[in-house]
Amino acid sequence: MLNKKNILIEVFSTFTYLRFFKETKRQFSKRADDFSRKAYSLASIDSDLLKASGIQGVILDLDNTIVSEDDRYISPGAEAWVDQAKVQGFKFFILSNGKRRYRARAWSHRLDIPLINPAKKPFPSAFRKALKYMQLQPKQVVVIGDSRHTDVLGAWLVGCPSIQVATLPHPFRRWEKLLGKRVQSPYPSDHELWENDFFSQHINPFYEPSFFHCSHIAISCKQMLLHL
């Protein structure tokens, strides 16, 4: 049964989300001539338009924005887009809620972008730390991610504009199946997907080889002891 505290939390959460959806809808209508707040992929975003709109920094999501959560797909052209944006002078920061920290650090290393993981989005703390690191004001930083309830909501809470990209195909959790398009936009079936070969080709230099190596040694020693 729900007690009074839980009921108050639910009411407050519902009120916050209603305010968020109303405000984002109002902002979208006001900025019709500004950069689009939705895109099907990172590479489809016009970085020149971001620059012209006064954006100097980008807070990126990782899972299902750059790489699918199950590591099967990578967003087409995402790395090239990041490299080009860096040449244009954009600052970057990754905020990830992913549970596999070694994996998040590996992508941070590969993209040469600082990271907070776990970021506990949509709570504002990690967003504020990213803004402080980049030494930029919220209106100068755009948040790009696939989830409305973490990336877009977190951006709204700290005053940053946001762009929601289509979520890369991945095994959906139960809550994702229930909420569906309310929190994520499905990846267009007529657009290309790139297979992700990062794990197979780059696991040694990026994915903490000592951890995997020690794990294999521990398993081998255990097997040897069982046969004694």
C-alpha cells in the first residue's frame, strides 16, 4: 500500500513532468527558426547551425545515442561528427547512466571526451559539473541524447537546450516497452546502421586489459584447484 510520503512523491513527480512537457512544447514553438530539437542521429545535426545559435559546448549521452546498449550498433558517422565539431571549437562532455563503468571509460578514452559515470540523470548535479568543467553557461551548451526522461529532462532542469535523437536498436527493458514513444523515438527503419566492431578490435588498449586478464587467470587457477 502507498503511504502518504509515497503519494506526495508521486504527485510531485507527476507535477514536475507536466510542467516539463508544457515548457518544452512552448520552447519548441518559440524557436521554430532555431536549430531542430529532434534528429534521427548525431551525424544528422547541423553543427554550423548550432554554432550560429551561440552553442559552444555539447553534453553527450552514450548508450543508444553513440553506441547501442548491447554494443551491436554504432551511430553512423557519430565519431566523424564529434571530430569535426571539435575542429569547429565545440567543447564536449559525456554523461552516462550506464552500469558498466569500464565500458563508459573506454568510450570516453576513444572519443577523447571527459566523462561522468554514473551520472544519475536527470538529476542536475552531473550536468552542473559538466558545465563548470567546460566553463560555459547553460544556454551555451546543448544536451544530446535519446531519452526524454533523462537527457531532455535533465537539460531542462539546468536550463540547457536539448536535442533528442532516435534511440539505436537495442533490447528494450520492461519500462521502455510500457512507455515507448513517450520517452524515446524509434530509430527509422529506412536509415542505415553501422555494426560496432570496437569490442573485437580495441578491447586491449581501451578496455582495462589487466581486469580481463586477471579474471581469466583467476578462473584458470580455480579450475586447476578443482582438479587437484
